[in-house]
Amino acid sequence: MARIHVELQQRWSDMDAYQHVNNVAYARYFEEARIKLFFMGDTREDTGLEKLFRDDSPGGMKMVVASQTIDFLEPIVYSSEPLSIELWLGRLGGASLDIYGELFTHGPEKRVAARCVTTAVVVDGTTMRPKRLTEEAREAASKWTDEPLKLGRR
């Protein structure tokens, strides 16, 4: 399977009154993992995807989230041990791509705590209109494409 591995440090403030990680923090974890993948290149694997889906120049292309769905499967409690997230890519559209992710619990028996499907769209930084993915980006992404993630508890 073509998976990209990201580790994230929890923050004490991620916990809620029930002493487990708040659902909003899960969305942040998936966001931070995407940033490490597409912007910083800070993943276990050398993916070559950073800077192919966005451009830091004024008016350069940007990546925006069009939709995101998260299934919460298990609670996560605070730990100083980093969280593990696996990402992979799915459908590549004209200007969009699906990014799949699984967030794992801590400990020796890591289990999937949450699954996420994010659809991102590449846009022109000035007009904010969709901008077609380049052939270079498509080729690099194809190395990290795998089966679609099915969400839902049924």
C-alpha cells in the first residue's frame, strides 16, 4: 500500500472536559498532517509532493479544502508519545484531489481512532478559481495513490 507516515505531537489543550481529545483536535491533526505532506515535506517518506500543489509566489496557486468528513472510531487520551497518521491519495480530478487519512491510538496495539476523507482543490491565488493539476503533480501523486477510503459506521 502506498502510505505516507506522519507523526504529530499532542498538545495538552487538545483534551476536553471528558479527559479525551476533543473532536475538533482530530480535524487539526489531519490538517497538520496535510501541511507536513504538501508544504513542509516533513514525512517519514520522501514523497516529492511538496510545492507541486501550491506556489508561494504572490498570486501563485493555492490548495484549499472543499470538503472534509471524519469518522470517529475510538477516543484518544493525552500522551507524550507522538500520534501516528497515515495518508494516501485517491481520485485526481481536473483541479482536485482526494486525500485519505487514518489516525491511530497510542500504545503497542495501535488501533484506528479516526478516518478522514478530504477533497482539496488547487486554485489560482489571485482569482481563487480552480487551476488544473500539472502533469508533474499528477505523476508524483500517482506514486502515493491507493484504494479509496470508505467512511461510515455501517
